[in-house]
Amino acid sequence: MVIFGGGGVGERKANLFYPYAEVKVASREFSPALMEMGNRGYLELIKADLPDQAKEVLHGSFLAIPATNDHQLNLHLEKTAKNMGIMVNNVNGVGDVVVPSIVRKDPVTIAISTQGKSPALSKYLRKKLERDLNQKYGDMARLLGEIRPILKEAIPDQKERKRILWEIISDQDVWNLLDQSYEKAYKRAKGHLNIR
């Protein structure tokens, strides 16, 4: 896949895709983070004169992401890719492939999409969630992940297991204890199981 643009948008797309695909980023200049990813071998950086070298860069790719700061250049790159039979993710609208904004707090991942209607709203929501979604949510996911197998073994009724999990999630004391100690929160959550 090819990402056109070495700035912030290209950087976010590269971060999203490099663990799962061979990524090339084509631009005249690259952000420091993209340079670091290139130096680590996560992706290939291609200094390219665009749009003149677009076909050459696109050759053999399955997906193109025009993410430069030049709207007209992005439209030209999109047209070139489509003429070559390559799918396009349009960062400013609906393309062949929709890539949502992603917020990660391991193991929690949230995808945000406005289906191309408002990239600004997607960005706003992503930034808000990145601010508001603290590590406590990741810890809660871990805690529930550890409790579920215990519940499955001890309580055969699925509805009862679901009720208990919701009881734990709704327990403000469990959330508050996650700020102090994972172990204390786990102990409080396990108290909801009523298992001897």
C-alpha cells in the first residue's frame, strides 16, 4: 500500500497500517516520526516528485491513501490510482475503503467513522476520546477478562454471568480502586461472584 504525504495525516495512517501490511510513504519531506518508522524498518520512505512519479510509486500496490496537504494533488493521485485498478482511501470523504479514526488503550480499541461526511468530527471525537479514555478502561477490560473464565466455570447460566459482569462494570468502587491498585479492584470485583 502507498500513503502519499509525509505529514501528520500520513503519519497516523502509517501507524495504523504498518503492523499489518507493507507500507510505502511517498513525499518530498517526512515528519520526524515517519523518519523514525522508516529507520526502524517499519515502512519504506520514498522521496518522490508528485504527481510525476505517482504511477511508478503505485506500481504493484493494492491500496492508495492520498494524504498530502494539497487537495488538488490528492484528487489527481486518487484518479491515477483508480485508473490503475488500485483501491483508494479518501481521507476527506468516502473512497473505496473507509478507514476509521482509531483510539487505543490496550486492550480497548475504538473505531470512529462519519462515513466521509465529516472528517473534522471524526478528528474531534478521536482527540476527545484520547483525552478522556484513560488506562482505567484498559485495566477494567483486563480485570473482566480474568474474571470471565472463573464465571464460566462456576456459573452455568449465561444470563447470570452477564448480570454479574454488568454488576462489576457498574460498581463505582471497582472503578475507584483501579486508581489505587489493580489487585484491590480485582478483589472487590471478585466479591460480586459469591463463589466459595
